[in-house]
Amino acid sequence: MTTLALFGAAGKMGSRISRRLKGADAYQTLYVEEGESGRSRLIERGDTPADPQTAARAADVLVLAIPDKLIGKVSQAIVPLMKPGAMLVLLDPAAPHGGELPAREDISIFVCHPCHPPVVNDETDPEARMDFFGAIKAKQHVVAALMQGPEHAYALGEEVVRAMFAPVMNVYRVTVEQMAILEPALSETVVLTCMVIMREAIDEAVRRGVPAQAARDFVLGHMNVNIGILFNFIDAQLSDGAKLAVARARERIFQPDWKAVFEPENVLAEVKAITQGITLK
């Protein structure tokens, strides 16, 4: 049986992972929380808090389900305690790509991140359809990278990923650098920013007199059609009028050099801002 130490077990992500690992007979899970409030939440749900240092020494796999800005500090304290040949698992590329981890050549480092359940899916269970984050009922994909360690360690990392984020469809193998392009550069810097502007645009339409529910439903319906067209789920094209509207709007809304957010130096600046908890100007 694999001993898995889950640091941050009472947090948002740690709690979702904890629920999944309870049903995984292959793992003996040690639940770790540093603060008193976190330990209290573990006890309230029936889990025994493990001593952090003891858990770090005992773990075959150590998972850091803690905020990015804390990973540097926490990893400096616990990674030196890990036994040779153990695996450190991180749930986001920011800290490893930003150079926040201490050097340990005798352990494996596995980085992963859930894709979350896709907008277009085959879920029929109403609860699965409302599982937006995943790891409850809805199926999702995951991206993963073996940052350091022998090639055979990847199989263990993927096994852990499938247990933590179940039900999992595909686990896409990428590099840590490619994962940082996916997040934050693609999914947050570009896509999330556009979606926040979309939400603000709906609010502006409402401010100008459009009924709120009508504006919301109108946009969500058009998003559904546009996803079908732009991501090739249906055999259709944008209308000529829509293409003209996009061409006019691109010049007004977006900077000509917006793709510079994908340049390596800008991606690195973003991940360092995340790990340091600062806002880039």
C-alpha cells in the first residue's frame, strides 16, 4: 500500500481530493494541516490530523494541496525530510516553474492540474452536470508532467492523479513549461480575462435597460452556438455579420501585441507573481 501525505487536506482542493482518496484502497492517506482551524476541520469530518514532519518522512507520495504563495515556504521545510525515492506532487505549475522548490535530486517531482469538466460533455446525471470543478461526479481531463525523476515514476504519478481527480478521462502528458502556458497564460491571462469582460458586458447591458435574465440567457445561448462553431463540434460557420463585428471589435478591445503574454519571460513573470502574491503592472 502506498503511503500518501496530503498537505492542506482541509482546504478547498484538499477536501475534494480527500473525498476521492477515501475510496481508494491503494493508499494509506495521512491528512496534514498546519493551522489549528484546519486541524479542527479534519477532526470534525472524522479524519485524524497527522504530524507534518512525521508525515513527510513516512510518505511514498507527498501532495501539496496548498496555495501557490505558500509552497516555497512549506516545501523548504518538508522536502528535505522526504525519504529518497519518494514523489512530491504539485497541483499547479507556478511554484516549480518559478523556482520555488528546494533541490532534492533523489526524489521525483510530478506536477499536475485538472482541466475541469468540459463544457461539451455526455453527462446525464443532473448532479454531474452541476459538478463544475470535477472530482465529485463529472468526468474531466488532467494535464501532468514528470518534472524530475526516473521515467518509470510517471506511471505512479498518473495513478495518483486518476485517484485524486476521479473520474478522469485522459491524462495529457506535457512539460512543466507547457503547463505554465496553459495556466496561467492561456486559461487565466487570456480566457478568464475575456470571460470577466463578458460578464461586465452583460452587467452593462442590464444597466442600459435590458432585463437581467434575458441578457444572461441570450449570452449563454450564443456562447453555446459559438463553442460549437469555433471548436468544430458542429459543421457551421460564423455569419458574415458576426465576422465583421469581430473584426471591428478586435481593433477596439485588444492590443495588437496581446499574444506577447505567451512569451517565456512573460509567462515566468506571471507565475512568479502568483507565488509571491503580487499584482503585475
